[in-house]
Amino acid sequence: MMDLDDIKSAVSDELRHFEDFYQDALHSDNSLLDKIGRYTLKHKGKQLRPLFVFLSAKCFGKVTDSTYRAATFIELLHSATLIHDDVVDDASERRGFASINAMYKNKIAVLAGDYLLSKGMMIALENRDYQMLDMISETVKNMSEGEIFQLEKAKNFDISEEDYYKIIEKKTASMIASCCAIGAVSAGATPEQVQNMRQFGINAGTAFQIRDDIFDYQPDNHSGKGYGNDICEHKMTLPLIHLLKESSAIERTLIINKIRLSRKRRRTVDCIIRQANEKNSLQYCEEKMKFFIQQAENQLNNAPDCEAKKALKELMYYCIKREV
């Protein structure tokens, strides 16, 4: 498997140019917003989503100004989402650094997130990128609907596997799907090609989420995310859904009560993980993840053969097999 630097080499010039676009987008005449923008840029992460945009574009032609605007809009949306998530989760850190809400309190953090999202919308409107605006607006709607639906269903621990896939498609996969579709649009791909890339993103994004779910049930994982957090937060991820499905009515009640009522969280986490292994829940999740990976590969095989297509496939595997 290629490392991230090797994958980025397919669009290295474009990524360097993108830095200027993104830095300009984060600038504000308001000193506090500009300070938050510079802080966001300093702790920007790996910027995998713009990478999906550029590689998808190069699968169907040349990277254009529209591609840069699309990548910028996507990254602004992602940054806004992270800021809002930290407020909702009352998180004090993001990627090992103080979160915006920890530094400036919730009200400013929410407004800063709104500002970043509005900047992305303005970039699209000012350049008449109406198709881009339509696609990303749909993504924002889907992400919100997915989050609300998950919260609604999770209260009673009654999320079915079908519900789970609906939630993941809206919450996680829709962002990756949008990256791939918008990248293709910006390079002049046909509607059929755009839809194909969107479906690639849906399947790849679903596989990514299942991998994250598995990590939470692996104490020895090397993802850097620890383990047991989803269990402690009562999240209905695929391992827990499968565990409950494979348990008797009495076992199911005991598991749910244990998660809801136990104050000795580490002991509860270890117990749930042990039961999940006994019911082969992680093996089941691995098989499902492989299914979605294969579906994503099938979609990507329809794209023209090129260096970017190879890099896009490697990027998918990098995200799924990541250990950092």
C-alpha cells in the first residue's frame, strides 16, 4: 500500500496551489474571525477531502479553477462541521490541540463555524458554481438529517442494520461522495460518470465508517483514537448492532442495561468487547467492510485508467487500513 505522500504526488502541484485558495478563503477583516481562521489553517489535518476532489477531477480531465473552488468549499464545510461537533460534544481538544469552543466558548465557536460555511457558499455563488452549491447543500442537509435520525433512534437502542446504513450514508459517506462527484463535475465529466463517482464515494465512505466502528472494539488498535469511546457514549455502531441481534432477549436486555447504568466504564467496555468477540461481531463487520470496499472498486473501475485513478484507489485503502 502506498503511503500518503506517494498518493499526494499525483496532484502535488494542485495541492500546493490549493493552499493559497484555502488561506484566502479563511481570511477575514474581522480580527477575531481571522485569528480563528489562521488557527484552523495551522491545525488543518491531512486534508483528505480536497485530495479526493483533485484525484476525482484528474480521472476525467484537467483540474480547473472550479476544482479549486470545490475543494475549498468542501474543506470549509468540513472545518465548520468539526467546530460544531466539538460544541455539541463539549470537546476540549481537536487533533491534540485546544478546540475552538474551549478557546473562545460555545457562542463564538458556533458563529465561527457558520462563518466558514457561509464563506464556502459565497465562493460558489460569486462564481456561479450552481451545480456545486446544489450538491454541497444536499450534503449539508443529509448530514444534519443523519445526525438527528441517529440521536432519535439511539435513545432506545433500536437501530437496525438497515437504519445504520441509512445513517452512515447521510452522516459520513455523503461528504466523501460529494468530494468525488464535485471533482468529476469540475473536470467536465458526464452525468453518468458523476453519478458513478458519487456511488464510489458512498461505498468507500461506508467502509471507512465500519473500520472506525471496528477500531472502537479493538484495545490494541493503532489508530490513535483509543477504544471503547463509542460504547461509553452509547453509540449504536455496527458491532453493537450485530451483538444485540445475535443475543437472546434476556442477553439483549442485560447488555443494554449494562451500557446504560454502569459507572465502571472500563469494566463495562471490556465486557461488551468480550461479548462481541464471542458472537463474532467483529468478524461480521470485517466482512461487511470488505463488501463495501469491493463495491467501491467496482465503481472506480468504470473511470478511465490513469495515474489519478490508481492514486484514488490507494487513497481509499489508506483511509481504511490507516494506523495513525
